[in-house]
Amino acid sequence: MANSSKTEKVKFYVKGMLMGAADLVPGISGGTVALLTGIYDTLITSLAGLFQARHLKQLLKFQWKTIFQETNILFLIILELGILTSVFSLARVIEYMLISHSIVTWSFFFSVIFCSIILLMLKNFKPSRLSLLQFSMGFVIAFSIAFVSPAQSQETGSLLSIVGAGSIAISAMLIPGISGSYLLVLMGKYASIINALKTFDILVISMFTLGSALGLIFFSKILNYFLKHHYHSLIAIMSGFMLGALPKAWPWKTLSKSGKDLYWLPATYESLTGEESKLLLSLFVMIGASLFIASLEIFSRRQQKKASA
């Protein structure tokens, strides 16, 4: 990474922004964007290589140069800067679009994710009985999570439960198709964590950060192992995860009294809510998003051909 060109560093920064934007959208994982933009392997490998015992010793001895030489920390820093840029600059924009133009916005996300999954599977999925079983397993798990009713808001709970919530949330964020923030909602911890951030509750924030760090350390190593030794199996499972989680991006949905998402056909949605389904506009947006993803794929292949030449 240290020898990467300025252009490559800019690309990593932009991909970090896309990950940050995805994390702002309920039900969409930044890990999905990392996989679809081709940096997932690098991300997991870099995270797994960062948490070594010798690095802690080097850190305590202020051997910054050695750490930079032995790890891919510069890549992670650039990616994190991109994520933070989106979080602070796009949060209000995305919130406005999801509230004021929810159907059209979700139509765009739905089409982008669906088309990207198809392209990913065409390039990396190797059909076999085992891979189909793995794909089905990932699909069923994510699809089941998508239809689980969120838990009711709870008190902050024990400090150990906060550490556990942090570990689970950050681990989920590394898995394409599963949103860490959505899992916090399912565990009933989302409101308490958000409240702790708003009130700057140092103890709760510290415990959640500790859990996130532990989850990141252990889970990145597990994923790194599977990337190295069972790559196609991991791709099959993650493809299933993303496709199974796709209903969370369905444009025509309502909330039940328990806070569960209910999904409808456009005509049914219109008759139930009395609101316009905006079907034609949504289809136009979906087609535009599909063409956008196809254009990116064509551009990417041309760049790869130039690089190989």
C-alpha cells in the first residue's frame, strides 16, 4: 500500500466513502460494498495482519515506521477516512432521502445491490452441490434475520452485555448482507447505544468499543483463514447472505405495530397506505441504477485489461 499510486489511494478513499454511506442505510452492510467493490479480501487480510502481539510492543515503543512497513495500516487509515467522510457529510442527506423520498431511494439501493450480487456471482461463484448448499445456508440465515421482529428497547443492561453487543455488531459489519446496526436493533441495544453516544456516557461507550475491538480482532482472523483456504465456499455463503438480506431494501414496505417490516407489491402498498406507489419512477430509477452498475463493471474490466497489458 505504501507504494500505491495517488490514483489507487483516491480509489480506496472513494470506496471507503461508499462503505460509510452503506452503513448509514438501515439493513445494508458496509461489508457488502467492500465485497462488491473488490477490496473485501484486502480489508480482511489487513485487519487480520494488524492485530499481532509484536505490534503492541512496537506501539508502546513508538516504532511507527516499523508498524507501517509490516502492516497495511495506511490502506485501513485511508478507508476509515472515507467512511468517516460519508458518516459526517452524507448522514443528513441520506436521512432526508429515506424520509422524504423513501420509495425512490430504496428502489435505487435495491437495484444496485441486486445487480451487484449477480455480477459477483457470475465472476466468482463456481456451481456445485456443495456451493449451492453453502449459498442456500447463507440465504436462509440472512432471509430469516430480515423477517425477525426487532426487540423492544431495553435498558442499557450489564456491562458484559454491552461488550457482547459490540462484538456481535462489528462482526456482522464485516459480513456482506448483514447490518451490524440492524442486529443491535434485534438485540434491543440500539436505542441505549445511540443514547450513550448522544449523552457521551464514557463507561458504556468504552465497553462497546472494547467489544467492537475484540470482535474485530477475532472475527477478522476467522474470515482471513476462510479467504485463504476456502475462498469459493466463503463467496458462496456471502452471496447467499446478500441475496437473503435483499428484502430489507425492498421499496414498498410498512412497519407493523411491533416494529417489524412488512413487504408489499406496489398496488397493494398503494391501496393499504393511500400513498402513491411511484411505480414508473421507481422502475426508471432501477433501470438507471442497473446501467450505472453495468457501466462500472465495463470500466473495471477495461482497466484490468490495460493493467495486464
